[in-house]
Amino acid sequence: MRQGPIEPVKNVRPSNRADFTTGPQQLTAPAGTPPLKVYALGGLEEIGRNCTVFECGEDIVIVDIGLMFPEEGMPGIDYIIPNITTFRGREKNIRGVIVTHGHMDHIGGIPLTISRLGFPTIFTAPLTAGIIRKRQEEFGNLNNLKVQLINAESKVQLGKHFLFEPFHVNHNISDAFGAALHTPYGTILITGDFKFDFSPVNDEPADLTHIAMFGAKGTLALMSDSTNAESPGHQISEKTVSEEMERIFQGHKGRLIIGTFSSLLTRVQQIIWLCEKYGKRLMIEGRSMNANVELAHSMGYMHIKPGTIVQEGEFGRIPDEKLVVVCTGAQGEKNAVLMRIANNEHRHLRVQPGDGLVFSSSVIPGNERTVQSLKDALVRQGAKIYHYKNLDVHAGGHAKQEDLKLMMRLTKPKYLIPIHGNRFLLEAHAELGEEAGIPRANIFVADNGQIMEWTNEGGKLTREKVPVDYVMVDGLGVGDVSEVVLRDRVALAEDGIFVVIATIDKKTGALVGSPDIISRGFVYMRENKELIERSRAFIKKLLKDNDPRSGAFEDHLKNKIRNDVGQFLFRATERRPMVLPVIIEV
Amino acid sequence: MRQGPIEPVKNVRPSNRADFTTGPQQLTAPAGTPPLKVYALGGLEEIGRNCTVFECGEDIVIVDIGLMFPEEGMPGIDYIIPNITTFRGREKNIRGVIVTHGHMDHIGGIPLTISRLGFPTIFTAPLTAGIIRKRQEEFGNLNNLKVQLINAESKVQLGKHFLFEPFHVNHNISDAFGAALHTPYGTILITGDFKFDFSPVNDEPADLTHIAMFGAKGTLALMSDSTNAESPGHQISEKTVSEEMERIFQGHKGRLIIGTFSSLLTRVQQIIWLCEKYGKRLMIEGRSMNANVELAHSMGYMHIKPGTIVQEGEFGRIPDEKLVVVCTGAQGEKNAVLMRIANNEHRHLRVQPGDGLVFSSSVIPGNERTVQSLKDALVRQGAKIYHYKNLDVHAGGHAKQEDLKLMMRLTKPKYLIPIHGNRFLLEAHAELGEEAGIPRANIFVADNGQIMEWTNEGGKLTREKVPVDYVMVDGLGVGDVSEVVLRDRVALAEDGIFVVIATIDKKTGALVGSPDIISRGFVYMRENKELIERSRAFIKKLLKDNDPRSGAFEDHLKNKIRNDVGQFLFRATERRPMVLPVIIEV
């Protein structure tokens, strides 16, 4: 985040930091002050869907509204967003939504929730604001979006009980900040995603002085990023990546194709600088990456000399040793550029022997096998792979164990609340907290939705919970895919479906003609005619003795088909397709 | 593998090594010798399904018949085995199946192929033989199995053209060996899975002298394990694991629960020794692990003092600080012990605060998310996790880059053929080969099934291929799940199924009554009645104008329903369920 004002900052109250932060770690609030409640609507039991909430009396402040990508066992789901039902009827109390940086796990839920929240003001830094606006365009309602820009010197009063003060941290996107919330009971620091980078790219180093000042004055609680809490040591600097990448630029003879995340703009900047240094031309491939680079460049967050970027139509005329391509898809994402190149589906890029392929990103858990297949396809076409396992071509964006302890030592919180990570990561972070001298009783490892509460008596992790059930987004549907639907999808994927259509005489209950059988995903019907014929005979026999006068005749018949045919098929194949009986009465 | 004879070795011809291996790297075969053909039926484009074949005239030798676990996009598939159609009609020419060690990716295909191969003799070491026999029991036909044991001094003539000589290597199971095949054109070494362990557990160090002798005499080709070809440095010794594990034994106060692979017997042995050293009692949990330990113990491959193992019924009486549990499920396998403990489904083990959980295995690509959830569940119940990321509690079984180069420097092959790994791993191994001085033209990175051929003119990678299509095993079906079935399963998983049942008047083509709609895995029908009603109205309209006299009336109608209803649903939901039209004519 930049130092100094970069554009007029509106509605910002002058600092009254002294009122709130001088004194001991926990302040004594004036009599009658309501308790402070803190909880997360996401990000405590997972990576993603980050959303943290602060309530004091009638004031509500939200920090981040992210999305999460689906877990295993959720086929067809696009993503998951925080459940905001807890705010129903209290939307007018939301004093602001603070957004710490522009990555999807912190902003992705905004377009799908902000209108239902009544368009509260979003407080964020300029680049993040640009990315939020750009995404909102795709969802409509852009004109209703209220965004107020903040900078390194902002202090914003939010309702009666909160004063928000951002502090600059590093991450692998510019303009990341942590949020200090001064409350009647003391100051709570929310780091957001962070690392300390003493030689960052296109960014200032994290504002250690500012952070240390919080510690000097005493902080109530630190809510800190746990993503890398299991990784020993310090996170490496983007600068180190640059040095490794430079060695590849120097050593590799042919074209270079570099895959990374479309949001990893600091990485793209480094590649641009290296291209300029080594007289190479850069082609940026991928809709989202182009859009992000354009946005960041137009806002002054990226520095590109004229002539560096390859223009439309120039492509064929650039010699191989002069061409560098940076693109999306290093995670093996379907339809991303790298996948299209590997599958010969890209409109003009084909891998050729001599190409160097750099995977400049870590592999997100769950994507490993897809990335392996991607690498296989590229290597098969003659590419040489440079991977972060071999070389330091990826610096993560998250603080590792020693960085996390540094943050604690600097801020000296009374309470530690690990956030952003699976439960085992939060626990690993809690252990680091103990190592850094925070008593275990003051470390709250909470569930999503579990309320932490402060009064003048101190803080506690209550047993109270707000609803945090998954809200799954699938196509146009938000929250309409239930557990039942998911269970069916998983079952269908395992062994397919077997539809039995029986036409029954309404009066006699007798089967009319032969039952129809349709199956998908079970066995290949053309090659298993004998099994189908045996099934048909079995069903005929099953339907022989029916009494249509019995109550719930149809239900009874369906259950019978479902159970008996299911067992018949299992004995024959040891598979359990979903059996769907259809009874037509004529 | 043990030195010296351990039981009578039958049908083994005395060594005629001198006839084959003295001289240059490529020998000149007598005039009229047929060409030597080498190809893999699996293991060159994947991890798993290892199976390598050598043919010379009428002699066929197979090395390993493994299985592979399914890739993404293969829901419901249990595993994949090598395709053996290339042997059809030539089964009598198979002179032997050499099995290098007892892991599933090397033995798993045997029970499903060996009868179709006409029960050729299996040549392997005693522990491997025990494991193969044990598995065959589950599939029947055990009495037909022909197994001949070999040891470190065996030499076995296989047909006219091959002499097989095993050499001892290390892996994370005892009795692993590599196979030297002396052929008319020179000696080919197949390493199998290997590492060099200078301080192994329950095993001798790899027989470096033996291996070096091959190099001294000159080898034609080295076929070497590529699993860890991307990992720099040397693989660590099992001894190092022991030291780290000992530190956990010393430092941890409560119970210890250690998850690993059921086949990782050297690890279990170390845990037994540590229990004995520190006066703890060991409980072995998991059917496969118990069976393996029992087998290895009965064969003298494991050393257990009386009283170390907890007996049935003793469990409740052992104090926490004295109890160690070793179990399966460190990969998050469904129904394995660790998963059952985490889900409170184990018959008597529950996690309690103070438990230490050690994940003593690497995470197989694809299992990361499941392992994360498993760790979350365990931590939530109060366990402390010790993981190989934090501590060296796992030593892999595979040679890393420097080990691979050591193997090349020792054996000095004329040709290098990287095996066992994805394409990108084979390429990484090929690069190491160049670094170790093997000319690129003599390094064959082949596809599965692609034939490498040697004559007196030298070796070449031909364009000829034998069939290697996946043979998928699903329940009782071997090879009956086709691409079509898999594609349907994947589609069903994404957006479910939408069945439209229309009853049509045979004569007029008019719709009778209202169409029935059944859907699964698409939307929750109870909560989406309005969408279902709109769909029904749409279908009614669609079916209004039909001409039953036109040819292929029913097909036409079905296609129309499939396309138009599909589009209608996509517009309404942006989902694409499989639309299954059923026309009943009355």
C-alpha cells in the first residue's frame, strides 16, 4: 500500500488513536458499553471464503467477503460463499465492509452478497477497488456499489464503537493491508493474507514501524494468517524469485512460456522487467491476466516500457529467442491458456522443441494430478520444464512460522486468534503463539460462526454460533444445491443410473408389454445385452404378483423395484447404480 | 534381499554369465539371432501399472504386473491393470514373470491376468512370493500359481535367449531386487523401484559390488526408476527416520498413534524396536497391516520380542504413556483405521487430548485434500500432529537425482531407458542421463507399448506399438467400463440427470396426459417446483405438433426433447443435466 494520499480521501475522521490505544492491552470500556462479538463466517475451517465479523451494540463491521473452491465430493459446484443469514433484518447496522486485498478468497463473495447486505460501503485500497469494480461489472449492479478508498494514513470511524486504521503488509498482489479495529475494549489487528517482504516488487515493505507502534501501545487481539503455519522458517522475498527467474532468462535459448496466477501481478511485473533487461518481447495470454495487467497498468501499479508487450498481429514475426509468453493455467485449470496450449487448442501458440516452460506458482492441494498431466503433455511436445520444486521460481504470499512469530513479537497481543486455514493449521499457529509467549488460555481456535466475546471482564470463546452452512454456487443458482443433490451427484458418478420404466394396467396391476430399461454410466449397454435381458426377465417376474387395490400401491412397487433390482445388479456386477423406477399407469 | 541360499532353489541352471557379459557394452549376436524387442505395458506414462516385456524370437519374459489407481475423471473405477492382449495366442512363449518386490504397483495385476497368461512361472524373492500367494487366495486359483524362489546368487535361464540374474537393491519393503537380463545383444538391467540405503532396516544395503560388476563388464541398457527424478540430492536412509521417530518417542507424553502404509514393513519394524527400547506396547490396527506383519514375521522378516504386541482384550489396561498404535490410513483412505478413528467409527479407539499423531508417509498426489480433512478431524479432537513436513518421519523408497546418477556411473550403460513415472519424470531422468555422460541419442523416452529394438546394428526406438489401452477394474467387471460409460459418469456428476417421460398416442402422436419429470443431482425438486412446472409446460408445447407417420418418429422426438429441454434448462439455471427422454407409446 502506498504512503501518502493518492487521491482525495472522503469522510475520514481525523485520528483519535490516542483515545483508544493508549494504555494497557485490554481497555476498560465506559459502563453500559455492549459486549464486543467477533466471529468468522468463513476461513477458520478451510482455505478460502474468508469473512470476519465484528459486532458491538448496533455496529457491525465486516472484513473481507471471499469465496472458496469446492472440496471433493461437491461435483458441479462452482464455488462456495459465506452464509450471510445472520445479518437478516440488521443490514442497516453494517457500518462498512473492509477488504484487505484483491484476491478471490477475499473479494469473490462480494457480487453475490452485497445487494442482499443493502450495499454497505466498501473500504479498500485503490487496486483492490479496481478489481472489485471490474468483477461487479460481470454481475450487474455496478452503479449501486459504494467504494471508499483508503490509504496508509486513513482512519475511519465506523459507527459509534469502531475506528478502522489500515496498516501496510506484503502479499503477492499490491495494495494489501491489515486492518486495525480500535474497539472500546482495545485494538484488534486483522492481518489479512500477509508476508514480510524486505525487498518487495512494485510495493513498499510491510510497514514495520506502524505495526510496532500497535505493540508499543498494547493490542487486545491479533487475528493472523495461518496458511503457512506448518512451514518452518521465513517466506522468501519476491526478489529471490527474480534472481532465479533471471538465471532461466540467461540460460534458456528458445522461447519461454511462464505460467502463473492471473492475480499474481508482482510476478508479471518481474517478468516484464526481465524482458526489458534482456531485450525480449512479452506476450500476455489469458483474458483475466490481460484484464488485470491492464487495470494495474492504467492505475499506475505496473511499469511497462513501450514496445515490451507484443501487439496483436506481431506474433509470427518475433524470433523464438526473443519471445516470452506469460499466461494463466499453471494449476491445470480447464480452459486456461496453458491447458489450451498443451491440448493444441490455442488459437496460435503451439509447443515446439526448445520451448522452456516455467511453472511459477505453488500447486494448490487437490490440483496435483491435473498439473502432472499438464506437464506430461507439454514435455511430450518437446518443452523443458522449470518447476518451483527445482528452483525458487515461486515465492508464496504467506508468512511462515518465523514470520508469524515476528508479527506476534511486534504487536504483543493479549489474545491470539489464528485465522485463514484448516483446523490443523490454526492449531499449528496456536502452538507458535505459545512459543511466542501467549498463554494458551488466551489463544482462541474457533470454529466458523463461533462467537468470541469481550466485556470488561475479559475475552472468552463462547459456545454460541451463528449459521455458517455452505452456500454453494452452481451456475445461476446460489444456495439451491442441497446435500441431497450433492449426494445424488456423487452416487451417480460412482456407478451411474439404471432407469426401469414399467407400464402397468391401472385396473389389474398387470405389466403391459415389456419393461423399458435405460442406463447411463453403469455398463456399456451395447456390450452387455445379456445382462440387460436378464434384468428385464427379473423385473417381469418381480412385477407378476401385484395387487393394485392395496394402499400406496405405486410407492410399494417403486420401492420393490429399487431394492430388488438394486440387489440383483449388485450380485451380477458388484456395482450399485442408482435404480430409478418409473411406473406408467394406463 | 538375503545373501546365500535360504531354501533349495530348483531348476536353476549354473551360471554362464561369462558367455553373455564379457566384452563390450553391445555384444554381437550369432548370425540369425532374432531382434530383441523391449516395451512396457505400463509405467511409462504414469506412476503404477508397472509391466515391462522382453521378447527375442519365441522367448517372452515379463517383469512385474502391477496395478494403478484411477486418475481423475474415472469415478467408480477400482483400479487399472496392464493390457495383455499382445500375448494372445503366444501365452506358451512366456518363459517367466519376474517380480521385483511386493508392492501393489508391481504385483497388483497378477491375480487378474495370470490365468489368462496360462500360469507362467513367477520368479521372485520369498517375501514377495508370500504376498503374491496371500493376495491370490482372495481371487481363487491359488493352486495353479507357479512360484519359483530366487536369491542373491540365482541365475535362471529363461528360454533360449535370456539369462536372468537378480541383484539386490533397497526399497521400503524387504526382498526388493533389480533384474539383470543377459540377452544375445548384451545385458539389460531393470532396477525395479529402488534406493541406495547404506543403513537399511531389516535388510542388507544394496549390493553395490554386484551392481558395479555389471558396469565393469559392460551393460547394454539400464532401465531405471524415475519416480523421484525431479528431486535433487540423495534419498534419506530409513535410519534417519528412526532417529526422528525416536525423538518423538522421547518427547511425547501421551499415546502415540502412527499412520503409515500397510506395506511399509520396514517402518513398522522400527516402531517395534522403539517400543521395545522405551518399554511401550504396540497395537497394530488394520486388516492388511496385521496380515502383512504376520506374514513377514512368520517368514523371519520381522523381529518382535514376546510381549511387545498388545493382545486382544488387553487394550483397556495399558496406561496412555505406554501405548503406541500403528495403523493404516495415513493417506485418508476411506474405511482405513485412521479415518475410522477420526470419525469415531473405530470399535474402541477414540482420539483424546494428549494423543500424538504421526503421519509417517508422503502424501500421494491427489490425496492432499482428504489428508487435510483427516488432520482437521484429528486435531479437533485434541491430537497433536507430527508430520513429515515438520520432521523427517518419512523416507521415500525411491532414488533421487544423485542416486540415479550413482546408478548410471556404477553400471555404465550404453543405453538409458527411464521407467516408472509420468512423462515429465522420464524426461527429467533423461536429462540426468545426459549429465552422467550418456549421449541423448542413446536415451529412449518411450510411450507405453512403444517397441525398442536391438539388432547387431544397434538399438532404436521404433514407431511400432503394442496395445496398451487401459483395462479398468470396477467391481466384478474387468475391462467392461468403456470411455462412454466414464464420460456419462463424469457428466452425471457435474449436473445430474433430468428424465422426461412422455406418453404418446401411437396413432395420432399426441401427448397423453402430462409428461412425467424425474431428476437427480440437478436441483432439489421439492424446492424448485416452479422450475419443474415451467419445464413441464415447455415440454407440452414442444410435443404439440408431431407427425407420427414420419420415419424415425421416436428418434426425432427424443432428439428434440434432449436438445430443446437441455437448452431450456441451461437458460434457466446455467447447468447442463443429462436429459434422458423416454417415450411410451400407447
